[in-house]
Amino acid sequence: KLLKAIRTLTLEHCFLGQFGRGSWKLKGETHEEPGYLDDPGVPKDSRCPTFAAVALQIDNDRWRGVPFLMRAGKGLDERMAEVRVTFKEKAYNALVPGSGNELVMRIQPDEAIYLKVHNKLPGWEQDRSVPVVLDMSYANSFPGGYVADAYERMFLNTAKGEGSLFVGSDELHEAWRIFTPLLKEIDESSKVKPIVYPFGVRVPEGMDAFAKRYGIIMGESWQEGLACLKQDPEKLQKVFNKLDKDGDGLLDHDEIKDFARQFNDGREPTDRQLARIIDRLDIDGDGLLNFQEISQGVESIRRSCVDDSSMDHSSWSEGGGSP
């Protein structure tokens, strides 16, 4: 019933990308990744997308006017599957400054369900708010518990004859009704050219603007956050000093975690996420970050994947707040 109420998709509600070459420094060494067209088995003029986003509209009384933004891609900065519900802002939300509240269901990796809200900071000032996270992480709530991946569950349900997780013929028919005209339009129109994006970026350039058309503000990555500070060394120094709580000129794991929280919905970053940041910026391999390493990392990241003109980080540039 729900699928039958979804409008057929057109190019107007679609965004396409294709990953190109990318390079970055890791532990002081330059790593390069070929682009999609560099594969010997891919035609040099291929317009095959490696990133796609669509905005679905449902014509029923419950969901009319609520956009459902779906996106998937290869060659991005991380592997992740999640459902993110952004609550519509009301007039009274202006009493507490901040972005809209969100309910996030993280499917993989690091399975979790958490509610991200903005709360007034205790005190006499009425215009100060901070992001607060009500967090249920499977790893913390069920330590030692085993969470099967998607293929394990699929094979188990197949063996048991359980079909509730599988698509039925009616669902499949409606899915093709929704997508087939769009797929045909993409294949037949010579004007459709996917946006080329460097391997390893968060999203292709233009995806943020596409999402904003539907009232959705996408969070930036820590790489983008650092890269914008290349334009203002004084702000970079302020950010470093703010994070360096003990004033020893080095950022240890706990201090780096404070930085990572700004780009992780205010949640505690996992050990794997923390290791990725350190590996990317730690030149001498001591597990700590000094200001020179941060500065060199900023320059490397800016060159590799970020368009400075699209960055605005005034909300956190002095080490406080969340994007």
C-alpha cells in the first residue's frame, strides 16, 4: 500500500556522481586510489554512476510533503548504513538556538539507536544551547553480544523458510514502477553526466545543496572541518589550543576524541574512528598530534578533496559547538 502511494521518479529528484582519482597522506606516506574510469574494464566515456541519491515523495495523508532522501555510493570516506529522521522545526524551536533534532538508527557498522537534540545550556544566558545525545549503542548495552551481519541473517532465514525479510512480487513490481522511468531517462539522455568526485570524500560536490532543497542539512566530515581552517591559521591555532586541555603542546587520545565528537553527532567516537584520524595526521607515529602535524594534515586534506568555497564552519571554529 505504501509503495503504491510513492510517485514515479524523474531526473528532477535525482543526483548522480562518479568517483575519480583520489590521493591522501597516511602516516606520512602518499596513498593514491584510481578513479572509476581508470579501470581497464570500464569504457573511457562511461557515464555509469557510482553515487546516486533520490528524493521520494509519498502521496497519502500521513506522509504527503515529507521527503524521503535515499543515497548510496562507492569510493566515499567510510562504509555506513543508517536511517536518519530529521524532525521538522516549529516556530517555538527558535527559543533554543540550534539545528533540528534527529533520530538515527545505525545499521552498520557500530549498530546503535540514538536521539540527537539541542538543549539549553544550564545558566542565566537564554541563547546558548548544546547538542545532547540519548544513546543506545549495541556494543555498550550488550557487551560481548554477537550481532549477525546481513548475509548471515539472509542465509539463516532462507534455511528456515522465513520470508518476512525478503521482497515479495507485489513489492518488486512497485519498485520497478517507481524507478524504471528514471533509469530509462538516465540511459537514453546524453545530457545526464554524473558529477565526478575524488575518491574518499564524504559526498560529491553539490550533494549538500541537493539535500538542502528538501530541508535536509547534512553534517560535514572531520576532514572538511579541518580543511576550511587552512584559510585562517589563527583559528586553527585557537582550535588546537582549545583541544589541548593540559597545555603540553600535544593532543592525546582523549583530546582527539573531543575533536571527533563534533563530527560524530556528539557521540563518543569508536576506537576505529579515532585510529583513522590519528593515522591520517600522525606523521612521526607516536600516537600524539602536535600543531605542526595538524597544519600539514590540513594542507594535505585541503588539496585532496575539499572545495574551500563551499565550506562554512563559523559555528565550531573556536573549538565549541557542533556543525
